[in-house]
Amino acid sequence: MAGQDPALSTSHPFYDVARHGILQVAGDDRFGRRVVTFSCCRMPPSHELDHQRLLEYLKYTLDQYVENDYTIVYFHYGLNSRNKPSLGWLQSAYKEFDRKDGDLTMWPRLVSNSRLKRSSHLSLPKYWDYRYKKNLKALYVVHPTSFIKVLWNILKPLISHKFGKKVIYFNYLSELHEHLKYDQLVIPPEVLRYDEKLQSLHEGRTPPPTKTPPPRPPLPTQQFGVSLQYLKDKNQGELIPPVLRFTVTYLREKGLRTEGLFRRSASAQTVREIQRLYNQGKPVNFDDYGDIHIPAVILKTFLRELPQPLLTFQAYEQILGITCVESSLRVTRCRQILRSLPDHNYVVLCYLMGFLHAVSRESIFNKMNSSNLACVFGLNLIWPSQGVSSLSALVPLNMFTELLIEYYEKIFSTPEAPGERGLAPWEQGSRAAPLQEAVPRTQATGLTKPTLPPSPLMAARRRL
């Protein structure tokens, strides 16, 4: 990964944060002071980074250098709504440096320092403030934006006048030459390209084309945004991804009759928190959140963040053609399309469709029949390799998904011809009861089945 120390070991106490290369120690400035860089473009989305851990890692890094004077270079480019810490976190971070007691073993050395004999009346709580703030001689903010200036005004009441004088803004990297040994700086390629773009615009030249930064290696415990193969390799060959299995199991037990299942949203902050826990290999207990819709949202999020859709890019055009197939032949066509899937994708799809079929059988309670579920899951199962699906593509994509759910047993059942696939081994002995069994069960409840939205596949069902 660009920006990561090649010598960084997975045994590093802050490997989960350090691997991103957000902090770097970059030689000395013109006055011989150690330089630490902070690169916002290296910060991953908030759900992939524990900001409290980032704060601890920042202190861990600074602790190695702040006994002497030091300088921080802050590269602001790359901070956005997806990776930006909350304002509350920024305020608490500043207060954390201001209030925490320092290392008591360092206090005698601090008092004995000739520069501080006159200030030896400093209380121990102020020692931490001395090391982090007084020994910081300059904070260079590179490529500042209006956000930085607004933020500075918000935090101004909390920041001392002396500290404020140490902050210097630089609009271009070239301005650093006067103050730092520029060739020693570790500047991310994204920042270099952005600076070149700004310089070009300033000089009236056409900016260089934007390049995509290289992908970062995932954590060993990463669950979101990684391939099915990666999850299989990291989970002792288990074919069903842990997040998928956990959410499906929980919803089978506690959510099948929840009205509007998969239709409701959840707090974005809660979703990011759960993603972060899963990505760090920590347990998640959905009972703690008190909302059955949260695991449903997590399941959809997992599918949506796969690097390649579960139904694969290759199947996209075939699926779009499902509307051109005669209604009575569409189930057979679905089986044919699924035969081209990689074995792993097929197994995971079978597992998921078996669950969604079970959800649809409870539609008298949850109001989520196969058509409604298809509208929710269609774009989470398949999307084009370039751009986004057009409005005209939604009809065949949702129709294909509805067929998989409604005719789950026929599509994933015992092969009709040599070479066709059937149910996964664990499904063959425990698959859901046939659809016709759902009728007497509904009658036994004495409940009247609500009117459900008409399905575009009604004609196909009658023929089958």
C-alpha cells in the first residue's frame, strides 16, 4: 500500500490504524525539529476507522518525539463527508490533550531542564499540556479550505492565543520549501496531483487527469468491501460470509413477521459502528440495538459493498434480456443464467434466496411478498461494471430477482438436465416447505390475507 511503512508488522499495537499511513515521521525542518505529517487522504471511511483509536495512535506516535521541539504538517486534501470525524470528536480530542496527566517518570527530567527551572511550579496535569502544545513549534496546514476556516472559528474559544499563532496556512506545496527540508517529506501522490491541479488552474493551464489511488490492503478481519474469495480464505474455507450468516440467522429467528422488513432505514451512524465492529473482528449483538431493521440494513449494505455484485458483472446483460423471454420459459432461463455463475457465488445466492423466499411466505404479516423484496434487493445483487443502472434496466433486474425468490425451489432444486445445479447441500434436507403448504397455515390463523401489490410475474405464475 502506498503510504504504509513496508516494515510495519501486524503485531504493531495500532496496526489497524497505522496500516493506512495517515501519520508519518518525515525528517527534520530547517531548525532541526522533527516533522510529523498527517494526511487526510489516507483516512478511510468512518465505518472502517475507529477515531478513538486514531487519537490514541496519534498520542502514541507523538510520545516518541514531543520531549523536544517538533513540527506538524497537516495535508487537508482528501477530507470529505465519508471520512470526516465529528465536530464533537475534534473538541474532545483537543480537550484530551489538554487535561490528561502525563508520564510521572518524566516529571523530574522536565523540572531539571534549565529552560524550565523558572516554571517548575507547573502542576502535573499541565505537564501533558507542555509536551504536546508548548513543544509544538509550528502547525502547517496545507491546502486549507473554507471548512478549515469555519472549524477554526468554532474551536477558537477552546484554543489559546499562543497556540493559534503557531498555525500557518499554505495554499501550495511549494510554500513549504522555505520552512522544511521538502525532499524528506512523505507526501501522498494524491496530494501531489491535487497541488499540481491547483497550480495549473492558478496559471491558467489545463489540469492533469485525475488518477485513482492504489487500493489499500484490507484488515485480516475485514468483512465489508472485500471479495467472497477473501472472506472464504480468512474464514477457514467457510462459503457463507459471516455477516450474511449472522444477519440471516438473526432475522430468521426474530424478524420474519416484522412489517416492512428490508423497507425501513437505520441510523447511518449505527450502521457505520456495526461495520467497524465487524471489520475489526469484534462481536455484534443485534439485541443491544433494539431495532430489528438494523440487521436487515446491514445485510443489504454487505451485498452492496461487495467489489463485484453477487450475480457478477458478466451476467448483467443476460439478466437484462429476461423480459424478452416468453413468460412460461423464464424460470428455465433463470436456471440457465445461474449455471454461468462461479460456484461460490451460486452457493451464496442459493443461501440468500432461500431466506428471502421464507420472508415472502410470511408476507401476510410482513407485507413483503416476492415483488416487494425484488424491488429492495434487485440493485443490491446486480449492477453494471461501468456507471449505474438506467431506469429502463430496473424492470428486468427486479423481474429476475422476483423470479429467483418466488420460484426458489424450482430454480435451485434437483437438476432437470445434466450439468445443471441444484440446492446447496445444507438446503436439501432443510429447505422451506412448498408454497402450497402456506395456504392451510394461513387459514389456520383465522387472519384475512391483506391485498398485496400486483406482481408483474402473475401471468408467468399462472402458466407455471
